[in-house]
Amino acid sequence: MDTPFAELDALYIKILSSVTDVEKTLTILGFLIFSTYASAIIARSMDTEFLDDFLMLSEGDSLIFSADLASVLILGRPERNGHRRVELLHASLGDFLLDRSRSNQFALDPAGVHAQISCMCFRALSRDLNLPSKLSQHRLVSLVIHTNSAKVPCLGYLYARESLIMHCSAAAPTAALQNAIMGFSVDSYPQYQGCGNYLYGTALTFERIRR
């Protein structure tokens, strides 16, 4: 017996079956689905260059895989170096990927995706620890908007600081995430506008994952 979404599911399965790299494509889609709570200014700046950097993909990967999914994504106009903003065309793709009975081998595990993004957040914070001590929040945002050369690291740092708690709270206690937490030094985090308190305040979340 066909389900109410049988035709839509068949379409999504056909599209995903034809992509160049399923694993990397699902990594991108998982981030797009679970980064919807990002502030407007950060969300507007997320393009294929940012996705390559934040998700640790090879340069140009997200542009290639986004092109594979052109029928289910919104691709903005080419900007600097050909990079484009990427958005989900319709929420139904997320519904499909999060329902294993519909998406089968393409299903996303929410807790696993949150764990993966959490690891990327820790990486961004660790890499860019020097940013907040030198730049005000206003200046960071200004760099994201106006300075192409500083855009990617600043944006990754801003996204991580804004979203780390949310992702960790919903994450599976994977080995990779436990290692990321254990390897992150809260003491070295600059005391900037309460950033230290921000991370110290996640102690219960960290302890839950550590166990």
C-alpha cells in the first residue's frame, strides 16, 4: 500500500541516488537542516565557502554537491570566487531525511548530526580563540559582512559560539565528540563579554556527554 508521500519519497530517493558523494551530501544537508536556529545575520552569510571550511570538506565540494541537488536546494547568485548561498527549497526534504521508514539508507540520525556539528563548533572555537580578544562582537559581524578574507573564520567562530550549547544538548555521546570536549581547554578561552561563563555554563551538558 502506497504511503501519502510515496511519489515525493521516490523523487527524493532518485535524486540522492544520483549524487556524486552520498556521505558528504548528507553532511551538508544535515547541517542545513539543523542550523535553522542561526541568527539572521549568520544565516545570510552561509555560503558554499563557509560550508567547505566549517564542515571540513575539500575546497569546492559543497558547490559541487549542491549543484547535484539543484532541484531541492535554493542556490543564490554566484558571488566572490563563484561561491553561492545555499538553502533548503522545502522543509519536506528534512522531514523525509529524518524519517527512516521513508528515507531508508539516506536517513539522518538527529543525535549523530548534532554530535558531528558540535565537533565542528569546537574546532572553530579552538582555531579562532584569538578573535574575540582582539575584536569586538560588532567588529566581528562587520568583518563577516564586509571583509571577504576574514569572513570564513569569523563566521565559523560566531556560529560556534552561538550554537554550541544547542548542538551539544541534542548530541549523541560519540567518541569523536567526547574527544573534542576533552581536548578543548575552557581555561584558555578568552574572557570576552562573558564567553568564559558561556562555556563554563555548559558543564552539565559536557558531563552528560563525557559519561
